[in-house]
Amino acid sequence: MHRLPSASVVHRFRLSAMLILINFVLFPVSIVLLGYSIFAEKMELTLISLGLLLVGIILALIQWASAARARCPLCLTPSLANKACSRHRNAKKLMGSYKLRVATSITFKGNFRCPYCGEPTLMEVRQRRNIQA
């Protein structure tokens, strides 16, 4: 298994994965709440749901920025960003999303398989060899 080059890359992957999972729950909840509040004519719930949508959009922008710099150590493709590259033939989806599968794998297992090159990566910093002259 491959390991990541620095602790900052590990933090970027974990932050991006958590934001993907939060947005995966936040957007549907806020849309359902918005529909209910409009149907029930409750202005307070409408404002809360619009606030949740705004928070979701802000979190999505933060996730987009952090995921763009979190790259696979082998193919150097951002594994948590949507790219126009072709995916590996064995790449699997979770509920229709490659990103969601990588995010859940990072969060719950501590490793992930890149959807572009198919190589597994641990969420650890690789050890550097000390070369003595």
C-alpha cells in the first residue's frame, strides 16, 4: 500500500472526506425541511432551511478547495475531486458516487483506493530514509 507524503496531505484528505459526508446528509435534510416549511407555511423553518443550504454551499466550497490539493501519491490526481479523467476499470461507486466511496473509506477504514489508478493508499505519512554520506 502507498502512503501519503506529508501530514498536511493526510489532514486535507480527512477534512475533504468529512465535508463530503456532512454535505451528503446536509443537502437532502435542508431540501426536505424547505419543502415541509413551504407546505406548512412556517416562516421560521423556511429561514432555518435556507440557512442550512447556505452553510452547505459554503462547506462545499471549502471541500472543493481542500480536495483540489489532496492528490493520490501514485497518479497525482485529486481523488476527492470530480475530474474529467477516465476511472479505473475496477473503480466502484457508493450510491452513484466515486467520491462518496473514497470519503467513507477514508473516514471509517483509514485507507482508500484511488478511483483513477486503482491503487490502495493508507492514511499515514510515509517514512523517509536517512541517507548518510
